[in-house]
Amino acid sequence: MLQAFLNIFRIPELRNKVLFTLGMLAVYRVGFWIPIPGVDQATLADFMKNQSQSGGAAGRIMEFVSVFSGGSFSQSTIFGLGVAPYISASIIFQLLATVLPELKKMQQEGPTGRQKIMEWTRYATIALCFIQGFTYLQFVSRQGHVYVEWAHNPLWWGTAIMAMTAGSMFLMWLGEQIDRFGIGNGVSLIIAGGILSHMPGAVGWIAANFQPGDPNKLSWLDLLLLIAGFVFVISGAIIITVAQRRIPIQQAKHTRGRKVFGGQRSYLPLRVNHGGVMPLVFASSLLIFPSMAFGYLSTAAQQGNWPSWIRGASQFLGDNFNIGTYPYILLEIIMIFFFSFFWNTIQFNPEEMSKQLRDNGSFIPGIRPGPRTAEYLEKVMERVTYVGAAFLCIIAILPVVVQRWIGVPYHVAAFLGGTGLLIVVSVGLDFIQRVEANLLMRNYAGFLGGGDEGGGPKIRGPRS
């Protein structure tokens, strides 16, 4: 492993790509601390911290945004929105391409069509930046975290919204530069960098609260469980991310003159977790709204002169739709399964794949080409998706279980599961695979031991 890291810096082109990527991530972290003028940063940070510790609605939104976008609502900075508007716009156009024939046809035209869709995505990103920026500043202003002399000044509103919009667009541009001149997916690396920035705080909390003699602090057993859980979840996330269901494919034989062509056997890989983190993202984002609505309804019912049965019902809904409660977890599991199959439906087309196999002269042994092949692929993908969705459910509820069992805060338990951990694992695997490919292409030993340092790739003789 150490030798593979040293080999990275022996290749000038790869070294420049890695250093450029790290430099762009450093620029992102520097801009992350540039505040928006007119906002009382100290009172805003205290308010968000109290909301996070008490499980309030604002705290849940803050945690979700910090995981999904690489930004943070706990700090009113120019990068506060992160890349969430760009991701939202990309998902919208990706979903529209499945229902609008004109957009789907444009997507199949090649680079020209995709470039046009990318241009529309950027325009939609600007619109979403204005909407999300205005909503966030309106919330901050109503909570009294904007200085009085600026709260009703149209010039401040325009400046603050433009600053947050420019910050998100700059992050989008930063990700594109990493794609072109660096290594890895730029936007994904920005999101992963924002998630990993919370790890020192989590480690610091564990170190500060580790006192074996105190029953209210972490004991040796709690520490060992946290470490073992972290290693176990990371290993499981890696396995489920790279796991595949391989379907054997047989190529038809063609005789031309005295020569026979084709007849090779290969595999059609189907990912076990085909939806990636998208089912978790959709389920988590949608569950925020009923949780907030029932919480506000419960508060209003208790403070107002409402009938007793309405107060009781609102109190019950408000208490049982907080993060970690049984109804909340049950609804989250149902939504994860739903969105896993929904994402599989819009992304995986068994009819199109069956047609491509038939056009290429390939077939699945024992399955007739055409509708029977499409039916078989759909059945296999449904079973695989069920396994992947079950794993996503375990990843989603594990931080809540650890938080309730050991009593650690959510920002510490989040590294034992959840959307953030799955994103970091996926991005890390993609980054390592790209570096590995660059090393092997130049006959250097990679992280998995492939290739031979300084010489050509290892060649094995025929097996006896």
C-alpha cells in the first residue's frame, strides 16, 4: 500500500492530477469559512447547535444539507448551499428524460445533446440557488440572526442571495475543473470532503467523553463497540458497493469459410446496489417534511385553545415522527424499498438490454433471445434490488440504533452508517480505482498488487 502511494508521485502526469485535485478541495474548504455580511454568525451557530442536540426540525435540515450538498446551514457562508442546487437540477433532468421523449432523444444524440442538457441544467441550478438562498435567508431573518440595520434592506437581500448563488456556481465550476484536470468525480469529491470535515469533531468528542470510571461517559466496551462497528460498516459498505450478480453470456458462433468466429463466454454484471445512495437521499429528504409539519402542529396545538382530541392527536404525531422513533424508522424502511425499485425501474431497461444482446449475437444460455431474456433479466434484477434495498435499510437505521443504545450524539453516530458514510465509501472506491488504472497503465504496482514496479505487467503461464 505504501509503495503504491509512492508510485503515484513517480508519474508526473498522475502526480499533477492528484495535487490539482487536492488544491481544488483546499480552495473549497477555504471558501467554506467566508461569511455573508449582515448575519450574526455567533448566535446562528448557537441556535443551530441547540437545534441539532434537541432534534429540532432546523437541526435535521442542517444535518441533511451538510451530508447531501457539501454545504452547511449552521454557518451563513458563501458556500452555505453547497452543490445541492446543481444536484437537484441534475436529478430533475434525469427523471424528465425518462418521461419526455424529446429529452430522451436529445440524450441519445451523443455529446451534442448531452451538452445542451448540461446547459439547461446550469440555468436550472441558478434558479434553484435563488429559491433556496431566499428561503434560507428568510428563515435566518425570522429567527433574529440578521442585524437589525440590514434585516429590511433590499440591498442586503440582493447581495446575500447573489453571494450564495455565486458560491454554489463556483463550486459547480470547481467540480468541472476537477473532472477535466484532476482525478475523480469533482462534485462527489466536494460532497465527500464536506462529510469528512466533520470527522475531527466526532473523534474529539469521543476523546473528551472517554472516561471508563464514569457511568455517564464512554467506557472501554463502548469504545470497542464504536471502533468495531465503524470497521464492520465500512467493510459491508465496500462489499455491497462493488457486489455484482454476474449473468453468463454466450456469443453465437459464425462460420466464414473454414474459420469459426465467436463462441466466447462472458458475463453481464448487475450491481446489487443499483440505485446507489439515491433511495436513501429521497427517503431522508421527504421524511423531513412530515416531521417538521407534525412538530409545528404539535407546538401550535399545545399553545392554542384547540380541542383536547386535536391536541392529543397532534402530540402523538409530533412525538412519533421524530428521528429514531418506531413509526419514523418503519416509514423510512418502506420508502427506501419503494425508491430502490423506482430508481431501478427508471434506470434499468431489460427490453433495451435484451435487444442489444440480440443485435450483438449474444444470448443467455438456456434463455430464448427476445421477450424471454427481458423477462429473465427483470426477475433477476428484482431479486438483486431487494437485497440492495435491505442493506440500505440497515445502513439508514444503524446510526439511530447506536445513538439510542450508547448515547452518543448524531454527528458521531453518523460515521457508523447513513447516507454520508455510503457516499464517502462510494467516492473513495471510485477515486482509488481511477488511480489504480493510471498506475497499471504505466506498468506500476497498484493498490491491489497488479503490475510490476519498474517493469512490465506480471504475465502468468498457462495452468497445468
